[in-house]
Amino acid sequence: MSKKKLKTVCPFESAGIKHIDYKDVPTLKKYLSRYGKITPRYYTGVSLKFQKMLSSAVKKARIMALLPFTLWE
């Protein structure tokens, strides 16, 4: 028996967001792990287009010191 994969809907597309801003820190934090790493697409359900925007926004926010590079707990 083959398992059928359910198609997930991108949370950004369903919310009608066109661009991810690096200054929107609360939204960016939702897509980071507890150690500050960017969460992969297969966990979050984000489309490829928005995953690329998300990763560049997180990297830009890290450079601007809005997000930390690493978190050691």
C-alpha cells in the first residue's frame, strides 16, 4: 500500500502575504528552532518561494542584530 501525501497549504499564501519583511521579528521567530536555526520546509509547510524569502529575511535580521545568530541554553 502506498501512502498518499497530503498537500499542505503555505501559511504565508493563505494569509495573503506577498513579501516577508526582515523587521517583522515575531513572525520570523515562529520559524526558528530553540537554538536559532531556520526550521525546514517539511516541518513548517512553507512553499519554496516563501522559504527562500524567509531565509534571506532571517539572515538579514541577524546581520541587523534583530535576531541572534545562535542561542545556547
